[in-house]
Amino acid sequence: MIVNVGFGNCVNSEKLLAILWTDAAPVKRMIQLYKEQGRLFDATAGRKTKSALCLEDNVCVLSALQPDTLAKRFNMDQFSPDMQQPEGFEEE
């Protein structure tokens, strides 16, 4: 199934491994590594990156949508209550 990850950009849901908050330092380092390797796709349309989608084949997609919003789009509602915002996170 193809899922919209924001601004008309889509991802194959069968390839999804994880949806991550991008505020943590380890995730930021992972994003930088993907960028250096040419395996990073930016689907934020210039907006603040709020989540990173890790896909099979060592590919990462950045999204301006929050992870819980993406989880709902990927029909992962059963995981949504467990997803917690990072400490100090403020809704814009």
C-alpha cells in the first residue's frame, strides 16, 4: 500500500521498518550518515523535520509530519498510544 508522508510524497508501507522522532541526537547522527551515503530523501517541502521513516534497503525518508500522524496513516493505530513525545516537546 502506498501512503502519503506529506506534501504529495508517498512511501510503500510494506518497506517501512520504523518511524522515529528526529529530536534525539542518535537519530540526528543517523540522518547525517544517510545523507552522506546518498540514501536520504527529504519529503518536508522545506518545513521542520519532525520524523524519519526508516525503510528496507537502507533508505531514510524525512517528513514534516509527526510520527503519530504517520502511524495512523500506516494503519498502525494500535501502536499510537505507546508513542510518546520527547521531553520538552512543544506542540506548534
